[in-house]
Amino acid sequence: MTYTDDAKELRDDLVRLRRDLHRIPEIGLDLPRTQERVLAALDGLPLEISLGTGLSSVTAVLRGTGAAGGTGDSQDAQAQAVLLRGDMDALPVVERTGRDYAADGPNMHACGHDLHTAILVGAARLLSARRDRLAGDVVFMFQPGEEGGDGAGHMIREGVLDAAGPRVVGAYGLHVLSDKLPRGSVGSRAGTLMAGADEILVTVRGAGAHGSRPHTGRDPIPVACEMVVALQSLVTRKFDIFDPVVITVGEFHAGTASNIIPDDAMFHLTMRSFSHASRARLLETMPDLLNGLAAAYGCGVDITYKEQYPPTVNHDAEVDFLQEVTSELFGEERFLRLANPNPGAEDFSRVLEEVPGTYCFLGACPVDDFENAPSNHSPLADFDDSVLGDGAALLASLADRRLARR
């Protein structure tokens, strides 16, 4: 029996788990109901389980007892460990899919993390059934707070990479897509797979006045507007078009009435970059631009930087390994080398900064016209449960094969 054969027998259980999770979406770092459901799904497996102290994470360690690998003793100098990750949090989106298992409330699994969680449970079951053949240990990382909460960073600080004893030698994760890829296909690329993302809150400090006498104050609104325009020029004139950055101003607030010049104007932006170098340069050049414009108009400016996630950078050899395993499991046609990175951000990047590994996308669009289907984060985002078994088989195979590579 292969992992794909075994996964078929788990299909109904994984579908039930995924839909149960879909009905109880929770956001952020505190996911008590989701954590409880994951623990129930893992009950009875030969796993060493620990819970997060600062977040509702679940870390489960499977001790492989294969003759070629570890002995089940975490102090065994010869034992190796690999990590598999699934994120669990939802989004503050009101669902409009019309599914009979749709969430009823202000939150929704619009990004497919319920599938990720079910897939990782499936991988845990598949690998537990072959524990006596595993040449090392597997760490299962059930992570809250991917959607802006930096759950991966929290779990790393709490020791997930060393949960088995020795630091993991490889790390693998996947993300389902409700569009963009054919159903069941696996897409990835060497190097940068996803962008890094950071936020900046800018407050221009002026001086209020009557709208009929603007010369008696210092109007912060035109200054802030000029800053927004200048930031787009910064993108096109200071950065290589082959190593792009994207700046999006999503919030702009100022004033209380049409005839009052306010003291302050505020805007909130997201910066996306595809390399560590462009990210660092953006953080260096942007404050100079904003401070200079504020000074030119006699205003002050406060700049508050909030780090989110660095770029998700795959290790080249691990992408080759992913392609090899995917092709053996499902056929060569199911693996796609992506030409360009995805401009979304992902905190699995934290893991890949620490250890070798790779991240990939799994097509889960329920319709054939995937190019025009609603995207992840849409209230209409929908996913096909038929990919759950394949996802579990892929993660389990990656862990098994990587441990066998001494």
C-alpha cells in the first residue's frame, strides 16, 4: 500500500474534520475550539503532544523507530527530525458560499486553513501507521495566527523547531488555492515563492485652522497626499523592476468637517517585497522621503513601523525534492514550476529562514474554470475536499523520504 492508497481510506474522516473546523472559524492566536478539535482528531496516535503557552498551538512529535534511523530516544545523536506544518486560523470575513457547512457569524475559513489542518492530521495518521519504518522523528506544527499574528514566530520562540530534541533538518508546508491552479496540481518554485509584507502607519502633524484662512495653519492633508503620490514614484525610480516592491495605501483619515483644517492626517500602508535586500532598502529609504516632505511644508511626521513577514524563500534542492516526490505520487503532469512569485505573504517564511525546506501551493478549486474562480480571502472562496487525501499523502511522503536521506 502506498501513501496515496492509505490516504483514500482516510478521506471520509478528513472531510468530516475539515467541515467541522469550517463551522467553527476562529481568528488570531487564541483558537480554543479549533485546538480542542485537533487534539480529539489526534487522540490515540503514538504522539508526544505539547500545547503553546502564549497561543493555542499544538506540537506533536512522532518518534520513528525504523532500523535505519532514530531509536525513539530524543537524545539519540543519530536521530533526525523533520517538520510538517498546518496553520489553523480563519479570517474576519462573512461567508457567502451557501455551503451547508458554511460558517454562521463574522468569521470564515476564507483562506483554506481548515483544509491545511485536516491535511496535517491526515499526515500524522499516515505516518503513525508506518512509525516502525520511519528513519527519524516527525514534528507536526499546528499553528494559530498566520493571518497577521506571526504564529510561526511565536511557535519558533517556544521551541517548535527543537521539539523532537535535535533541530529539524527539513521543513515542509503547503497552501491550498481556491483559484489560479488546476485542482490537484502542486505548484512551487525555487527561490522566492511569496512576498514579504510590512506595515507603516504615517501621521502628518500640522496645525489646525479655519478653512477660509489656510495660511494661519499648517494643513497636513496636502502633505499627506503628496506623500502617497511620492511613494509610488519611489517604487518606480529607486527599485529594480526585476526585484520589485509594492506599496499600497489602504487607509487615509483626516478631518472632521469641510471647513476645518485638521491638526493631523493619517495614512496606513502595506509594503511588499520579494527579497531581503529590497525589503531592507525600502525600510531605509522610505523614512527619508517622508521626513523630507514633511519638513518642506513645515510639518512634523510620526512613522510607526510594524514588521510582518519576510519573503518566503524556498531552498533550491528542496524544490527539486518536492518535484520528485510529487511526480512519483501523482505523475509528472501534476507538478508545476511557477514562473513568478505570489505577492501574498506567509509566516512559514520564519521557518525557512531557520532550516532548509520548501513551501508549495495545492490547487483546490471546486470548478474547472479556476482562472475566474473567487480567490482566497473572498467571502465566496470555496475549496474542493477531494484534495485532502493528496495533501496528506504528499506531506507524509516528504517527511518519510527526507528522513530516509541520511
